[in-house]
Amino acid sequence: MNTFCTISTFGIFSTFSTFSTFSTFSTFSTFVNTSNHTPLNWEEIKNNLACVKKQGIRQFIYQYKKHKDRRNDPLYWGDEIEYMIVKIDDEEKTTKLCLKAKDVLETLNKGNIGNPAPIWTPEFGGYMVESIPERPYSDLLTSISKVESSMKERRKELTSVLEQDEIPFTLPSYPSIYMEGLVFGAGCCGLQTTFQMDTLDEAIYLYDQLVNICPIMLALSAASPVYKGYLSDIDTRWPVLSQSFDDRTDEEKGQKPLKKDRFRIQKSRWGSVATYISPEHYQYNDTDIVYDKDSYEELKNEGLNEALSKHIAYLFIRDPLFLCSETLDQNEDLDIQHLENINSTNWQTLRLKLPISNTNTGWRVEFRPMEVQLSDFENAAYVVFVFLVTRIAIAYRLNFIIPISKVDENMSAASKRNAVLEEKFYFRRNIFTDKSKAEVKLTQPGHLQSKNGDEYCQMTIDEIINGNVEFPGLIPLMKTYLKSKCEETDEGTNYIINSYLKLISDRASGAEPTTANFIRKFVITHPYYQQDSFVSDTINYELLKACAKKADGGIK
């Protein structure tokens, strides 16, 4: 494996003192503080790989055995929003990324010591910060009303410590500072949400059901068509991230015979889910998945099922991105750093997260593909929509499973220009099971099977979200679910939920443009645009001014 030659000037090894045990945290800063540790170089890391991976597997086995029968954890969930700080010069009509995240975080966290407040953490770039809510939301539908207000409060708090000409944008990619290598991808911003389940079995069920929701939400949230000052032919950051995090050698890519390396690896570190993790869905893992066979055998021998064993063994084909000499030797029943080093640097569309001992933090599933949106209303709508997907999936025991190979095709389609309207996506024809058919109180469409009996077919996102004569649609199912839970909501909450569902429905149908379409249209209709894909400093300045207005509820 090649090591990355470029790292952030700020975020990658930063640490913070205030954090939530529920959140996902910044990738590396959860377990390494290099101010009092000595990072190893790549040659030193290679000499310790076998030992580190062995200890990481043992750490997982210990945690698995300790928590596999854990039950009755409350359904907590939350969001993570990444911001980029931009300085806007109205006299020169230019914009620049503002490298002051470290100072901003120190100010924010200093003011919040001892007070209930949002949690601010570092991100990869020196112009980036991340926020999570003060506390997780509950499974009560009324908690939905807290999501947007929390996001607004966080943006207000961040803005309060910036200069008047500095704006915290929730934008996936900055349209015009060219960044080399890894930073070009890691400098993008995202919107994640994490769901805690009451048992491991429920977490595994939810993980698998969300696998094919990921490409749908990626296309539906598309918001980044401009890179390096040029209008691109993609609408999301995902291909950029996948390429910039791809540290496979030529041997691992299959371009040369295996000599020094052990595995032919099909995907970048940043990619879509490689395998379902429930034995019930194992037959849908129809791609050749490479995995560490020694780790797999050890996991199986310790009582894990084949599907989960292969998932963990797949993660461990990757090498750690960094190690420190002081943390090489670890106790498997006390430490999890080697495990987290591997798990946290496999950036898949979903992540299964372990419980945290001696806390109320249980088994969690992190949903990672979405593009961050310009406004708090939009971000709240997307987060709430995914929350409701989890609710209907669990309440009605829905089945969204299709072959992994088709999920991969969906992921490839999701980033294409205007994929939300112009691409079709594989989706399961009949999402109901024997249990759900008895519970769903609505007239179900016919769910006609294809002539060759396929369980899935290609649909537009509009059909998946809003339904058609053969498929009920996710939003109609949500409305049925919400009606059955009317005693848990009030008029205000219902109004908020309906406004969110309308935005998602309109984005799916094309009645409301995605952020990517808004940006693309702004650029190509700008009077200075020369039909050459080039986004000049003037266009970029006016685009970001328009984005700021849209974030405030202005431009439609």
C-alpha cells in the first residue's frame, strides 16, 4: 500500500477535549494526539503491520463478545455537519478559503465549557469545522422539530466568532482553490447521520437495508458540480473522494502481478459498501470480495457468522495510515485504537460502529453518502428523511436488498450529471415481507414481477421516492407510518415533517432543482461564462454570494 504524501496542515492529527460519545468524531483525532506521541514513518509502519492487525482483530473479538448480547439501548440519532469558512472580498469581488479553523474551535469550545452547547470538532482542512448537536435526538417523532433549530443555532454560533466578511458555508466543494492529492478530496464537506439501535441484530438489519438507499440519497442530495475552477461532468463529490483516497498500489489494482502486496483490491478506501453483513442476505454478495483469510478464520473460530466475519476481514485488508511508537503494544481487552485505526479509515457509504463501554452508547450505523446542502432547512429535510427511512424499514420490516453488484452500478450512476432525473437505479420490486404486509395499512400497488422473475428492476428516483402504479414509494409509506403514529406528534411537528417531505419529493420529481443543478445553471447562464467550463474568479464570487443568499432563504 502506498502512503499518502499530503496531509492537512491542521485537521488530520488535531485533538479536542470536548466531545460526545455518540458522535462519529473526526476520523483520526479520536485516538491519536501527536503532541505527545511519535509517529512512525512508512518503513517502520510496514515492520509492525502484522502485529497491529492481529491486535486489531483481537480487539474487535473482545468487544464483540462483550457487547453482542447488549439489549434495550434507546434509539438515539444525530447529525454531523461540516462547514468551510470562506472570506468574501466585496471590493475585489473575490473569495478565499479562510485558514482559521483552529482559532475558531478554541474560541467556540472555550465559551462552551460547563454549558450545554453544540459540540465543535476539527475536520481535515484548516478552513473546516464540524458540528454535532448538543445531545442526540430521541426516537420520538416530536424530536424532529429540534433538528433544524439545532442546525440554525450551530450556524449562528459559528458565525458569531467569525469576522463580518467571513461566511460558514455548508457546501461540499469549494469551486475554485486547487488542492493536490488527498487534500483535494478530504477538503470536501459532507452531511452524515448516525442511528443507535437497541441490539446488534437490529443494527445489522438496518445496515443492510440502508446499503441501496445510499446511492439514491447521494444522487438526490447532489451539490458539487464545480472543481478546480471548472464545471465538471459530475454532480457529487463522491468520485473525487474515491480517487483522492485511493492508495492502492499497481499490484493491488491488478495492473501488475502480486509480488510485494497480498491482495487485489477492487475499490478505493473511500467507496461503497462491499458486502451485506447479515447471514440472511449473504446470497446477495455476488461480487468477488477480497478479505484477509487469517482474520476471517480467527473471527469464525470465535463464533462470528460468515457474513460479519467477511465484513471485518475485508476492512483489515487495508493498512493503517499512521502509527505511533508509544501505542504499538496494546491490551486487547482495554484498548481499541488499532481496531479504530482500521475501521475509521475505511470510508464506506455505511459504517457499523461498536458500543462504548460504560456508557449508554450502543451499536450504531453511520449513514455517510449525502452531500451537505446550502441551508439548514435543506440539511434538516435530508437528515429527517433518512431517519424516517429507518423508521419505516424497522416498523414494517421492509426489504430493500438487491445484489451488491447492482448497488455498485447505482453508485456509479449517482454522481453523473443530473442523475436524479436522467438516470435509473436498480431497486427491489416488492419491498414488503410477510410480516410487513400484515402491518402496512394502505392499498398496495401490484408489484408485478418481470418476465424472468427478477426481484429488482430499474426505476427513476422519482418512482422510488414518490411511487408509481407498481411501487408504493418511500414517501407514501412514510405518510402511512406517520398517520399510525399521530398520537406521538402535534400540529407543529406534522407541518415541519410535511415541509421536509415536500422538498425531497420535489427534488425527486424535478419540481425543485438539486443544489448541483442550481449551481450548474447559475454558471452556464452567467453573462461572463464563455461555454468553456471555466469558472472565473468573478463567476465564483457571484456564485458564492448567491449560495449565501440561498442559505438564508433567498434565491430559489
